[in-house]
Amino acid sequence: MTESQRFQLGTIGALTLSVVSSVSIVICNKALISTLGFTFATTLTSWHLLVTFCSLHVARWMRFFEHKPFDPKAVMGFGILNGSSIGLLNLSLGFNSVGFYQMTKLAIIPCTVLLETLFFRKKFSRNIQLALTVLLFGVGIATVTDLQLNLLGSVLSMFAIVTTCIAQIMTNTIQKKFKVSSTQLLYQSCPYQSITLFVVGPFLDGLLTNQNVFAFNYTQNVVAFIVLSCLISVSVNFSTFLVIGKTSPVTYQVLGHLKTCLVLAFGYVLLRDPFSWRNILGIVIAMLGMILYSYCCSIESQQKSIDATSLLSQVNESETDPLINVEKGSGNLPDSVVAQAPSWNSSKDQHV
């Protein structure tokens, strides 16, 4: 199996793990929040990250991965920013209608594209832009219902969008810049994310729910679902960093909208949630957009691979062909070749 095939197989595995774990945790949390009344989302997320860190610490102790320390300021800043983006998204949901919150999530993709274009000079082809437009249009039809605007909610949504985009872009760039794996980055940033949310979580949850997380009645069912949610979150957090590191922040957001469509479908099939022709139409359009996006990315990736192979072959040719090397002023020719072409060498010396 070639390196390219191994990379493709690893990417498919990361995408599959991300979809399965994310859909599973959404179903688990929906039962925890809707059925059991545990509505403290930000505090729950801090527990998720704490369990993830403990799991990775055990994995490191068992030598499943190598600890690779790097710039502590970058790790701290990234961890705090990631934790803040989660808190701001929860605040946005609390101070906005569900429809406006869905619009906030949809705005993350164009914002990410804009930031990567401006600051990283990354180019998105027209086909990719068209695919993303179809995707966002479909998800918008399927999920956006009521749109109620208010000043505070709009400001919170704006900050949530910007911090989420920057955090996801940093996830990709840090892994490449410092040559660390997704596991190594997650292990080092988890404590900062967890502490950030653990400090602000009870305050935010109290503000949004008018309840105290520490005064909640923790029955056996509630504890069981919290433990299950925390265990699933290990796969969710790991696959998030893995997908962004192997692909891009935009691809991760596209995958996130696929999860939304799957959650809607599973909610209808398993939980008998209300469903309409609008939901079906939106999911169909969104799936077409995802298929188109995947196809365009695959074609562009193959083209880049062909270009890279062609360039490499040209470089190898220039290194092995003695005449090309001499023309470039490098390499040594056999005596017989030099003797056959004295006039060429002398003319070149005159140009110099």
C-alpha cells in the first residue's frame, strides 16, 4: 500500500469516526437534556474535555503516542480560544432563536473561506464555491425556521463565528507548523479548554437556565447518561482534531452539516420527531452539495498529485541528464562528452 493510499484510508477512517461519534453523542445528549432535564451544556462540555484529557494521559502512559511539547504560549492561546468559542456558541443559542443559531452555524463556512483567502492566500475554485453554496442552501432549508434578531444575540453570534473559525484554522496550521499529530495537540490543549469551560460553565449555564448545576438532582439515569456522553466525547474530540489535521477546516464544517442532516433523519426515524417536505427537500439538496464538494475535492486532489509527480519527474530528469546539468552549471560530464563539445562550453563561457 502506497503512502497516498494509506493517507486516503486514514482520512476516510477519520471522517467515519467523526460522523458516527458525533451523531451518537447528539442522540445521547438529546436524551440527557430533553428527557432527563440536564440542560447544563457548557459545564457538560468541560467534563467531556476533562475525561478526554484523562483518557489521553492513560494512552500516553501506555505509550500509544509520544508526548511532543512545543510552544506553550501557542498551546495556551489555542486552548483558551477553543474553549471560548464553545462557550460563545452556547451563549448564542441561549440568546437567539433556534433559526438564527442555525444561521450562525451556516455562516462559519463562508467566514472560514474568507479568512483563509485573506490571510493564507488559499484559493477556492468556482466548483468548490458552487458546491458549498448548494450545501448551505440545502441545510438552510432543512434547519432554519424562525429568525428573530436582537442586538445582544447578534453580537454574541458574531464573536462565536469568528472565534470558531480562527480556532479551527489554528487546529490545522499548528499541526503543520510544529509537526505534531492531532493526538499530541489535543492532549496538550485539553487542560486549557477544560479549565476555561469549567470556570465559566456554571455561570453561563446558570444565566441561560436559571438553575444551579451543583444543586441538580443527579439520579442514577442522569449519571449514567453523563458518563456515556463523556466516553463518547473522547472519540468526538479526537476525530475533530484528526479530521481538521488531515483535511481542512472547511471540510470539517461540511462534515458537520452532514451530521446535522443525519441527526434530523435519525430523529424522525428513531424518536418520531416532526418532519415535513421542507426538511426532506433541504436534506436532499444538502446531500447533493456534499457529494459535489467531495467530487470536486477529489478531482483537485488528483490534479495536484499529477502535477507534483510531473514536477518531481522533471527534477529527477534534470539530475540524471548530464547535458542538462552542465547547461545549468552543475554536475560533471565524462571526458568523452567534454571532448565532443568544446565549442559549446566556450560559447557559454563567453556569455558568463
